[in-house]
Amino acid sequence: MTQPPQPPNEPPQGGFGAPQDPPPGGFGEPTPPPSDPLAKPSAAPPTPPTGGYGTPPPPPPPGGYGTPQTPPPSGGYGAPQTPPPSGGYGAPQTPPPGQPPQNPAYGYPQAPPPGQPPAQPGYGFPQGPPPGQPGMPPQQGYGYPTAPMQPQYAGPQQGGGKKFTTQMQIIVAAAVAVVLIVGGGIFYASSDDGKQDEVSSAGPDGGGEGGEGKGGSGDGLAGGTEKAPSDTKSKVAFQLPQPKVTDTTVVAGSWATDKAYVKTGVNEIVGYDLDKGTKLWSIPLDGQLCAASRHMSKDYKTAIAFQDGKPSAKNKYPSCTQVAGLDLATGKLMWSKSVTSSSSGDDAVRFNEVTLSGETVAAGGTSGGAAFKLADGAELWKPKADANDCYDMGYGGGEALAVVRKCGSYDDPQLTIQPLNPDTGAPLSSYNMPAGVEYASIVSTKPLVVAADVGETAGDGSSISDFFSIDAATGKLIVKISADADKYAADCGSTEVEECTALAVGNNKIYLPTEDHEGGGEYGDTNEIVAFDLTTGKLVGGKADAGDRYSLTPLRMDGSNVIAYKRPPYDKGGQIVSINGSTFEQTVLMVNPDDKSVHDAETSFSINYAEFIYEKGRLFISEQMLSKPSNSSLDDKQYLVVSFGTG
């Protein structure tokens, strides 16, 4: 994953990312059908031997290794198998009479040779089914962590969308006269006791248990406020074209109130009618926005940071020195101001980000930080300078306020996570991140969850190798959760502190999407949403399946439920689903049109770099950064916002 383009006046610090033009043919979708332009390529991990590490290999087939085996009469190895009554797809199959046992799928245990005791399950193997439950547990979600006793799926194959069949494997084995090699697997896990919560299947078309256009089981879920309408089929509410820009322009910031959808424009903040997209009001700014809080107060107030002027011959790159409070209910700029820091003399502090917690606005940057009262902009506090060259990198807001504080030298940094008193800025506790960590992201402030790339092992631009669950009262680490970047698709790929996407925290769990992997159909990938317990660090039982050719991304919590977006295949519209935070049962809230022009507009936004807001039957998707159109894209329709509604 590459970093998005940077604003011309700022050093390369990550920040809001712009959508990238997909390469010809899309990302990873085989032909036919056309590819999903938003899918991220996933790397296949090293291939363990058949049966998993630590499991005795099966005896050679008659005739020795390399001898082609006779396929079963039902169509040969690799033909679709009829699922057994108690196991479903993914469970071990009973071989036809007279045939030797088929090598089990990668990740399933094999029977020991005659006369030998059963071996301990190898790395990646599942536990047996719980007492009283027949057969193998349902096939587990892609992307579970590298903890022992975990079942697996085979990862997506390179160079095409069809599965690498067993017949093909036998041919390879015969050619090289070695043990049969199965395509690289990605690890999964169940809860430690082997139990699995029952979850509904999204079905082959991703329509959920109720199918497309239905609300699934029940009119909404008791755990949240979002209700499933009687008809989930949506219509396009409005589409706003991108404004013309001559340089890279940050347009991050979008909010939905009870009366308006509010979006950053060029040197302004604009309120639009929720259903029609007509302009209701505009807040002009002296310069372009450079940071926006993702939080609002209950009466629809929020905070932004913007540049101290527009580009000119004398000042081509204005600085991001202005912090402001906005009233989104009335469309008014309540206040704006700049501050100086003790380390910068009379120079105004340049801010990189801004957040909101309760009535406190906190803005941070490499040259200093400050906190203000939301109502009137009164300065509350500034971080104190010390002899260790410490500064506040940035703040996480929401239900509480926390800071990532950096001390030490460039070559030997020390990051500290501190929950703060919002009124005074006094730290309530401190937790030192592991040595060598250069950046950390605050995922949640209550509970306190931090993400970091420890040892720069993520390798995919997500900046996540581990999540840290921290006791805010004592500053002690509760648990560290390893989240292999090859398996999980959450993203904190920015130097900003509060920029993580594609995850949600609630119910003392963190919900993560897995990376896309090969689905059950002939073409197309899929993924799941899984959850880790923030006290034990272990995966909880259950998963939410996207369904073949769809991909699930968590957007936010709704009470105890997770609101998620289903990225669609080439011939379908996207969906919004509500996922029960305990059972992972899905309820469909919205199904977007599959008309090609509408589909193209919806999928023109990157799942990692666009802003997705779903509120009360309305979905708003918007860009966070604009670039000067290239010659090749002048004829393409480019949108600032697309909106859907179920009426």
C-alpha cells in the first residue's frame, strides 16, 4: 500500500489519502468478469506442509509419490463436492468406496498411520467440535491470528481467479516427484475452547439471510438504533461533482446532522440538503482546510484546522496555523485563532491534526499543540516543554482524550501514550510504547486502544502489526494483540494519530476485516469480519461472512452492533449491513442499485481513503483529497460525494 499524495505545503507525513487510479483491468479480479477496482492485493504466506506443521505426513499413495491417482467417480478431485449434512463445505469429505482417503484440505488434521497414537494438532489446526455438536465446526473466517490450534483456509492463488484443483496438484506432484503442494494458506482461529457461535451466512450473492431487498431477520437489531426498512433497495439521492483544483487539495471532513450533510469544499465548508443535495449554507474560510475532527458534540458542533491564507505569489504554500470551532446546526464559524509555543518563539504553531472530546478541542503538530474550549475558543492549556525534546504528536478524542507524546532523538525515539484530563491537559497515566516505535495511532480512547507497527514488520503500509489494549487508569498494558498485516485489512497508514479506518471498537472487542481471499465460487474474492477480546487478546467465536465476491469493511459501532459496508462485485451495488456484536448475525440495511453508471460512481471511491457515513437510511461517500485531473481522466466523471437513500 502506498502513501497518498501530500499537500504541497506540508512535509510527507501521511495524512488524508487520495484515491489512486486502479491499473488497467482493476485489482486482482480475473477476466471474466471485470475486476473490482477497490480490491487490495494480498500476499500469499509461505506454504506449510500438508496437514500443518507438527503433523506426521500421510503414507505415500500406491505406487509411490508421483504416481497419478485415480479421481473419484464423482468428477475428480477439484470438482464441487456435495456438503455432508453435519459439516458443510470445508469439513473433511468421506472418500468413495474403494478409494484411498483424499488428502485433507490445507488446515485440517489427518488421521495418524495405523498403529500410531493420534498426533497433537499441528500449527493451524482446529480443536474438535464441542460436546453435543455433530461434525466439524463451520469453516472459519480468514485472517485469524498466528496463535496455535487454528484452522485455515487456502489463500487466493496468483494469476487467476479459479481454484488450484487437486487434479492440477497431482500433475504437479507427478512432474516434480515430491510431496503434493497445496496453495499458500492463511491462518484462522476459533475461540480457545473450540466453540463457534452460530452466524448467518451472507449467501452467494452477499444479500444476507433475508436476501436482497429484505431486512433479514427482524426490523433492526436490539443492540443499535439503526433500523432495517421494509424495503432495503436504495436510490441515488444526489451526486456532487469534484470542484476544479490546480494542485493537491485536502477536502477531508464530512458530517451528518439531523438537517444537513456537511462537507469540506475549496476554501469553504458547505451544508447540503440530506435528500436533494442542494446547497443550504456555506462557511467561507481564509484558507484551505488541512485537518478536521471526525467527532461532533451532541448539538452538532465540531472543530477544524485551516491554512492562514490562500496561495499567492508571496506565499505559495500557506501554513496550517488556524484552529476553528464550527456550528453545523446553523452553518456558522463560531471562532478561529492561532497560538504560539515556547519552542517556536513568536511563530504560530503549525497543526497537523485536530480532534474533539466533550467540550475540549485539541490540536497537535510537530511544533507544538494547544487545547481550546469548544464554545468560544478560549485557550485551556498547552503541552509543557521539557529537557527531553518531548512534544505532543497528536491527540485522540471521542469519549475521552489521549495523546501520543514523543521524546528523545530522531534515531532513538520514545513514544508514550497518556490519557489526559481534557480541562487541564494533565496526564492521568502513562504507557511507554516498545523501543523503536516511531509512530502510534489511537484507535479508541474509551477503552484505550493503540495501534503501531512494531519493528516495522507490517510491510504493507497499514502501520499495524499490533494493537495495545491499555488500562487508562493505571497506564498498564492489558494485552498486546498481534494482527498480521497479511491477514487483516485495517489501516492506520498515516503519521497522524487519529486516522485509523476499517475497524471498530465496542463490547470490549476490536472488530477487524480480514484481507480478501478466494471465495467459494468460481470467480471472485471475499472476506470476513472477526473480533478480538480486549482483555484476553484472543479471538472470540464467530465471524461475519461477506459472501462470494463481496468484501466487508467495518464503519462504526451502533450501540453493540457493527455497521459495515459491503464493497460490491462488478455487477452488483454495495450494501450496508448491521452485524450483531455477539452472534455476528447480519441484518441488511441498504442495497444499492446495480446500474452500471451508478455502480461506477459508487466504486470510484477507495475504501481506504474515502469517508463513509451511514445514518438513518442514508449513505454518504466522499473524497478526502482532490488532485488536478490528468489528461487521461478529463473525460471521466469524478465525484466529490455520492449519496444513497432507502426513502
